Amino acid sequence: MNDISARLGQVGLSAPISELVGQQWDDIVVGGGHNGLTCAAYLARAGRRVLVLERRERLGGACTLEQPFTDPGFVMSPCAYVLGLLDQRVIDELDLYDRGLKVFVADPNLWAPFEDGTSFGQWLDNAKTLQSLRALGLSQRDVDGYFAYEEVFDVLRRRLRTGARDAWEGPSPSRAELEEMLDHDKWLIDILFNASIADVLDHYLTDERLKNALYGQGVIGAYAGPNDWGTASVKLMHYQGDTEGQGPVWAYVEGGMGQVSFAIAAAARDAGAALCAGTPVTEILPGEGVCLEGGDFITAANVISNADPKRAVGLIPSDRVPNPVRQRIDDWQVRSPVVKFNAALGALPNFTAAEGERYPHFSMISVTPGMDAAQAAFEDCKRGVANVGYGEIYFQTGYDPSSAPPGKHLMSVFGQYAPYSLATAGPDRDPHLSAQETWASQREAIAKQFVELIEGFAPDITECIEEYEVLGPPDIEARIGLTGGHIFQGETMPDQMWEHRLTPDIGIAGFWLCGAATHPAGSVIGLNGRNAAGAVLGRAVT
């Protein structure tokens, strides 16, 4: 653990504001999330004078650590829960292991209990996965179909990430280049650009339980249901990592996901970057610098924003934003269906489908009444009605007891679907309520949906929960600063991915983007910041 970790990212000011104002900086990074810190680290390693300004009192953005419950011994990340896409080059080049990063690969990597009392485990050992498939009484066609389903996504991953070029590094390949990388295979191209996750599952499987276990990665963060076009590409986005050299698997970070950001922050600071928290930026003047909340102006040749693009461009005087750029950002979709349920537990729940077993608590657990129910939940979401039809459950303390008081545990749930603006009804309906106010009025009802969903598979969950928080899109927007509460800074459907994702240079001299809205994707990757540093420098970074 480094000293930034020990302070949970609360670094304060690197120097008094008067001293920061008096210096000439090459680059100011607005926003101390993991991508902003990554960008700062690479720029500082290139010998540039770099200043990071974070509006919150702690670094990390959506990938940080907080103490949200009465007992401060519970320490958790509010939004980012597990690691799977952090690029190994970023880990190695910034020496993140030496700066405290340690991970536990989840095993089983995915576990899904079913309403009939059976379950499916996706283990790191294929023989154990096969045993789980056999225990379900599946046909040989479905057993073979499962492995073929996993293989097709691995083929896509290898061709896009490990061929002559890594499609995630640097500018995105064009569609024509991507099709060339896929050897013009029509099925692979369809998965990349068009197919729904339901289409792909139907192609390989007949067993509904297995489909229900696997569809979730196709809808994570997407304003779409499993039957909607393009959701297969969302699954692919989540399948392009190589965690600990073990391929596209998920892992828990010792101490919580914020430790990723804190290790990167230490790398940036050690390279010479100045890190400041609690310093909101109120205006960006591209090529000149930034104005702070107190009125002080800090000069820099470049301003690089880790804030989401709508918030970032909103800080620039309108007469400095070309109309095409303004239109591009206005059109950027940030609709979020994601709601987070974080809980302090007095004990771990017992899952009916694994009575008395501990292994579910080491996994990433998918709970759902089914794919059709999830599609119906999305249709409700479009009408403004919250319907938690899908959830992924994470127990950080399965591997890492240090994240909770002795004998206690943490549970985080990534849920869908709940819209930014909730519809209200009844004779007392107030049409003037803000999104925050509407969420406040329905928060407990939505919390009950989470509990009831989990109770269907772990009946004792209510007795285990001591405290909880529910973060809907407006809450994530208010706490983290993400417009619309979108954890990926924008939808990751095909029409906002690859060459359609934003680039670091959006057409404003002296201004750049480095956050999750840029290529390659959302999630905790680090390459977005690395790519942005390379764009600012006009050359490759190391």
C-alpha cells in the first residue's frame, strides 16, 4: 500500500493555490479518475510539467474508495466493483504491482443460481465447468454449444487485440480495417456490429437456464434489453481483457477497486505530476488554462479533460466550441439504466443452489428471473419505471476481509433497469419534481426490488444486511460528476464504439479528452489515458 492508498485518495493540495498559479504548466488534467491519472503519469514520464485537478476531496472518480456506512471499517468503491480490462501494458509500464496493486482472480469467474435450485459455474478450470454443465443435465449439443459460444468471443478477442496490431491502442481502426482483421468472416462481423446477445445465445444454445446465466454481459451499462441489436458487441467489449495473463476473466482488487486509481496516482506523482484534490474547475480556456472555483487562473498550453465530454465541453466558452464539435457532443448518448446497491453485511448470505457452500462468495454472481423478464424490465425503464430484472452480485470480502470490520462483509450489486428520470403517478403527482427528488421518493421501493431479487436465490439476505445505499443515475451524476450517471461516459453500443467513439482531439486546439468516452471503451482500462497522452505528445508513449 502506498501513502495515497492509506489516505483513500484524499491527497489535498500539492502546494498552495498561489504557488500553483505562479507556475507555467505544460498540461493540466481536469479530473482525477483513473484515466486522467494514467494520462498524467505518461505525460510526466515524458518530462512535461503536469497538474491534475480533481473537484472531489479524493482521487479516483468512479473507481475510488469511500466509507459510506456508519462503521468506517467498511471501505468500498461506489461504482467500479471488479477488474477485467485494465491493460497489462499500463500495469507494467507504470509499475502498478510495485505500487500496491494486487488482484485475486475470481473462481468461479461467473456463478448463476436458477429458480429451480440448480446452478451453473464458469470455473477457471474447464473440467470443472464441464462438470457443472453435466450436472444441469444438458444435451451434448448444449454442452458443445457453450464452449463454442465462449470460443467465438475469444476468437474475436485474439484477432482484435493480439494480431498485427492491437485495435485498442492508439486511434481506432475503421470498420473496413476491423473487417479485414476478422478475415471478412460474416458471423464475426455481425457479432461485432449488429447481433443481439439473445441472437448469439440462440445460435449456440437451447437451454434457457444457460442463456439466462450468460446474457448479462451483453447488457451491462447498455440502454438496451438482451433482444436489442448490438448487445452482443457489449459482451465483446467486456471480453477483451487479459487479466493476470489468464484471458478475459474478472478479478477482485485487494483493498477495493480504488486501489487501482491510487496506484496509478502514485505513478503519476513519482514521475513528477502534481496532484490536487478538492479543486473544482469552473472554466476551461483551451490553449490558455483553467479557472478555479475561487477565481484563480492557472495557465497551461494544454487542458486534458477526464470529465465526461458533455461536462467538459460545457466548461468551455461557447464561442470557442466549433459548431460541429458542439453538435457531436450534444448528440453523444449518455442514457443510463444502471442502479447500484451497496450493502454492509453482518454475515454472508446462503444461496439455496449451493447450500452451505462458500464458493459463490468468491465469484461474480448473476441473478435474474430470466432473459425475457430482463427485456420486459428494459421496456419498463423506457417508460420511466424502475424494474430490477437483472443483477450482478459481488462480495469483495470473499477474498479481502480487510475491506470490512472483523466478521463483517461487503456486498455490491450492479443492477438494471432504472432510468435517470422516474415516472410518477397518482393524484398527488408533482410534474415539477427533479430527477433527484423523484429518486428520493422511490429509493426505498427500488431497494426492496433488489432485496426481493436476491431473496429468490438467497432467502436469508434480509437478515444479513445491516446498512445499504442505493445509487441511481442522478445520484451517480451528483456524487461522481458523470452526466446522466453513465458509468462509461456514454453508451457502448456499436454506434458509439470503435471509429464512432470520441477521440482525444475533438477539434479544439489546446483541448483534449482522455476519459472513458474515448476509444477504446468504458470500464477500468487505462488505455484511454495512455492513448490521450500519446495524442498530446504526437508520438507513442512508454
